[in-house]
Amino acid sequence: ALVGLVRVSGNFLTKDKVIRRLIEAKPGRPFDEKALRNSERKIRATRLFNDVRITVQEPDPAAPEYRDILVEVKERNTGSVNFGVALGSDSGIFGEISINQSNFDVADLPESPSELISGRAFRGAGQEFQFVFRPGNEIFQYLISLTEPHLFETDYSFTVLGSWRRRVYSQYDEERTTARLVFDRRLGDIWRIAFSPTFERVRLTDIDNSAPIEVFRDAGPDEFFSIPFGLTRSTLDALARPTEGSRLETTLALFTGDFDFTKIRADYSVFFTIDEDFLGRKTTFRLNTRVGYIFGGEAPTYEKWYMGGSNFRGFDFRTISPKGIRADTGEVGDDPVGGDWLFFLGGQVEVPLLKEVITGVAFVDSGTVTNDVSFDDYRLAIGLGVRLY
């Protein structure tokens, strides 16, 4: 049997091309049941629809070798305005107000004020738009981004992003302006490549007199370009709470401008299910490691490696790092200035305690940050915790 006409229905706002480019079955080609299942999975993965159904129609007696295909979708509300407040030992107290639209269309200008107010403008092309405002006592940020998941109807996605952020540290404030383009492509089901040229302007302000001399040296304002290349391989069974599979992410970034250097980083995590109770709740084990290295020049303090806090439990924020020389005394102080070499190795067991809402965690974190490739000053933390989902 051959594929006949492919019809799409139910998409009152979403353009046909957003759906059709994900349908593997093409008119005139041999009929393939697997291709239909893959197509349905891809359309569901866009999260633009509440329901997706692909059915094969009865053959036309006039052309019995052809089978038409009907793709039925039910659109969902893809826009949201979100409000939140967070408290963290790494980030202080901050709020978040965000506007998100996952079915955006930058070319769909409103023809009237009522069309804009009703939400029928700027919709239907499957683009992702986000505006975020984060006010806080330690973090203050504006961010806006637009993503086209199929640039010129190819398999490449394209993102343009701009942000301004102020980050308050113990000895100084960091102000960072960022403009970034991201080109991304999935290779098969598990591999993904990315290329993201970035321009940044960084300035350090409100520097304490006792801050390290390295901070005064890097006060700026400094401007530089970075060209990161990324390669990711993932076989995780879920994004939010995986129970099986692994993820490998590697990045090579070339920096040029007021500073010239190169950063490489590799992160690897693997998940195993070690037990499953009669309710289907799984006890999982996660092993993860991270390696980073800076070479080819001297990086500023705000681009070096730090650990401690959420990325290394049991130690205060950014305290796993070489320490700087105090500007007021000329002696080595307690303030971190970052290192060129990072190594981390950790393991974690997560056990369900109350339904899927509360889990218990036992973990071991270990690693170091130094200026040379070595395992000096190696730290180790062992702990227990509770998580609320």
C-alpha cells in the first residue's frame, strides 16, 4: 500500500507546516506503520496539543493501492504568565515574573487591538518566546529569547537571546550583558550538536577594599566574544526525574576580545533503577562526574571554575576554589578567585517516601578546583536529604 493524501484537522491557530514537517509518511511513498507512530510521538513532543490522533482511512475503490492519512489534533493553551518566589543559600531571595508562549509567531502581527487582547496574534508558528524578570537581593535579571525549532524548515533550531544580570557576591557585584545566537541540531534520537556565538560585556562594581587583587584587575568593563561548540548524547527515559539511561554533554568554547583563552568541559551522568515497589515507585542510583579545564591564556575571575553550594553539597557557595591575595594586606585571604582545573565525582541514591511527592536522598560528593591539573585539596561530603516534588 502507498500513502495517499495526508490531511490535518483541528489546528485552528497552528499552521499546517508546524504539524506536516513532523509527519514522516509522505504521499506516494510506501505505507509504514512505524513512521506513523514516530510521527505521532513527535507531534505530541511539541506540547502544542492536548490530543493527537493519526488514523489510516479506508482505501478508495477507485485507487485501492492508496490509503489516506488523517491527523487530528486538539490545540491547548500554550501561553502563560507566571509568578514565583524562591529562597536559596546560593542565590538569596528572588522573585520571577515570566511570559511564555510555546506556539509563537513573530510574523503574525495583530490586525486590530481586539486580536491582540484575545491572544489570536503572534501565534501559530510553533516558535518559543520567553520574557523573564527576576528581582532579588543577590540576583537581578532581565532575559528575552525567541526560538525557531525548524529554521527555514530544516532540522536546525535557532535561538536569539539577550539578557542583563547583576549578581551580588560577598566582595563585589558582577554586571553582565549577554547577546547570544544558538544553532542546534538533533542527530538521530540520542545525539545533538550546538553552536552558539556569544557577545558579553562584564563589569565588576562595589568592590570591597579587602577584595582580592585579582578582582580589581578584572573590574573592567571587559568585552569579549565566545564561540562554544557543544555535543550531547542522551538516553535518559525522562527529562525531569530519570530512572534509566545516561547523558553526556561536552563543550569547547573559544574566547577572544579583552581576554583570550579556551574552556573545555564534560559532564556525564548515568541512572539505574535498583528497586521498584508494588506501587511502581522506583529507587534510583545516579553516578555523575564533571571535568573542566581552561588553557591557552589567562581567564578572568568571573569565567573560572568554582564549586560549593548546589553543585557540591556540604560546602558553602563557591568556597571550593583557590583563594586570592587581599588587596589591603597583600596576603592570601579567604575569598575565592576560581581555578583553571575542575574535577567532580558524585553518587546519589533516591528513595520514595510518600507517594511521588517526597523522596529521601543519600549522597556522596567529591572533587576539587585548582589552578593546575591535579587532585590536591580534594574535598569529600557525605549527607542525607529530603526532596519535595
